[in-house]
Amino acid sequence: MQPDTQKTREKIKTYRGLVLFALVVYFALQNISLFWDVAMRLLSILTPFLIGGGIAFVLNILVSRIEDLLRFTPMRPRLMRIISVVSALLIFALIIGCFLFVIIPHLSTSIENIIEQLPRAASDFVAWINEMAKKYPQLRTLAESASIENLSSLNYDELFRTLSDWVLSGGAGNVFASAVSVISTTVSWAVTLCVAFVFAILALFNKERLIIGGKKILHAYCSDSVYTKTLYVLELARTTFTNYIGGTCTECLILGSLVTIGGVILKIQYAFLGGVIVGFTALVPMFGAFVGCLISALFIAMVDPMQALYFIIMVVCIQQVEGNLIYPHVVGNSVGLPALYVIVAISIGGSLMGVIGMIIFIPLCSVIYSLLRTNVNERLKRRRKQEEAPPAVSEQ
């Protein structure tokens, strides 16, 4: 009777858990707005620590690489960790400084030049429309509406009077309120980033202690099987995200540098701007670099359409060489997703979180795909063994 009693207790415990779960779900659905407000409040409180965890994860890639290089030296582990973290922070600061003091001024200069070229580009476009209208009379209406001479008919006194009425009616007050809101939001985000950065540094210095503490908590409240499976999933996620982020950032840097160097060699206008745009958009796999190429070509076409064509051909050639020779060695098969699932991950991530979601959801879907594939293979293997097993002989 003892085994039957034990099974009955386990069933009662299972049913009790299901009923409790159903009640919680019902209560949550009945008070969905309250739960949503609480969740958003908790998310706003945890935002600095979530951002800090992301920064620590990215910097840990550099820290681990530097520690691997210093592992052959007779340094103490604590000193090795200090040197690795400080070196990673210096590299990160160098990248930010290069972005602020080199890339942004160069980009602003290129954008100013493009803005200066807009009137001439508009005149050339109108001239081209007029020329096409002579060949095709159907375009005559479009040519008349696009004539740049219409700008001379603007009544600037009326425009100034309208602007004055808008200021006196309170429009300037709205602008002031918007400016105060922007400043407040900027200060809030600055404080959040400072807290996140401090949290990331502390996490890097104490990552072993945090890992051991997390394992103890997990082992204390979970069974051995759940503990083992959870560690496997976390290790798979860590490996996938590390390989993807590290490899993709390196590949984007190489691609942007090659595009910039190629543009300088071919004497293409705004080569630096094109390299930065292509390198940044290449963070999104498959079509990111192509979109960046088209955006850059649009800017270059304002100066010289033929140079824009040369730029597109150059980027396509560089992508072919880089994709066949450099990409397999730098990134390899770190994504581990078929092309169809990559598109699905990009679409879902972009819809939920924008560009950041496109980048995050690819390794996330790769982890889910890997776990699902392993589980399916194990189930099929067990079913195959059951089908191949000889039938049991009943005793007469």
C-alpha cells in the first residue's frame, strides 16, 4: 500500500499545483492593467542593472580574451583580472573617444557638404526633368510643378508674420517645455548610464563570486535535473551570444574599413561616411550591409551619380571577397540558424525592439532553435528504440 499512497500524494500535489497556476493566470488576466503597470515599474527600476549587465557581458568578451593572453605569464589571478578589466575599459574608452572626436566630426562635415550640395542637386534634377519633358510630353506637368523658380514666388513677409503669430500664440512656450523635457530625459539617461557602468565594472571584478552565488541559489531551490538543464541552457546562451557579438562586431569593423579604404583608393566622395554607414548597418545580417550601401550611394549620387554606381559595384565586390574569405574565419557558424529563421528573427526583433531587437533576437532564436533541435532528436531516438525493441513475451 505504501507505493500507491506515495503515487496518490504525488498526483494530489501535481493537481494542486495546476489549480494554483490556473488561479494565478485567471487573476492576472482579470487585473492585466495592474500587472502591466507593476511590470513597467519594475522594469524602470531594473533598467540600470539590465543595461549594466549587457555592458558587462560585452566587455567580458574583451576581458576573457586578454586573460587568455596573460594566462601564460606568472601573474596572480587577482592582478591578471585587474589588468584585463582596465585594458578592456581603455579599449572601450578609445572606441568611444574615436567615435566622438573622429567619426562624428567627420560625419558632420560630410553631412554639411551634402546639405550644401542640395540646391545644386535640386537644380540638376529639375533640369533633368525638363529635358525628359521635352522627350516625353506626359512629364510636362511634373516639370512645371518641380520648377525651382517657384521658390522666388514665396512671400517672405507673410512667412515672417505667420512665424510671429505662432510665437505670440504660445508656440514658443511649447518649444521651451519640450526643451525642458529633453534636458530632463537626457540627465535621467546620463545618471542611468553612470549607474549601469559602475554596476558593469563591479560585475566584471566579481564575476566568479556572482556565478558561484547564482549556482548555489539555483541548486538550493531546484532539483538536480532542473539544475543541470538550466546550467546547460545558460552555457549555450553565453557561448552563442559571445561568439555572435564578438564575431559580428569584428566583421563589421573589417567590412567598414575595407569600404572606406576602397572608396579612398577610387577617389569616391564621402568614402568615410559610406564606410561608417555600411559597417554599422552590417550588424544586421543578410541585408543590413546592402541597405547601408544604398543609403551611402544615395548621398554620393547627390554629387556624382556615376560615383554612386562605382560605389555600389565596389561594395558588392568587397562583400563577395569578405563573405567567402574573411567571414568564415571571423564569425564562422556562430549564428547557427537557417536563412529563413534569420529573417523571422529579424522581423520579430525589429517589431518589438527596433534595431537592437534585430541584433539580439538572432542569437536568442539560435539558442531556441538549438534547444528545440536537440529535444526533437532525443525524442525521435527514444521512439526509434521503442519501435526496434522486441515485444515482451507474456508468461503463460
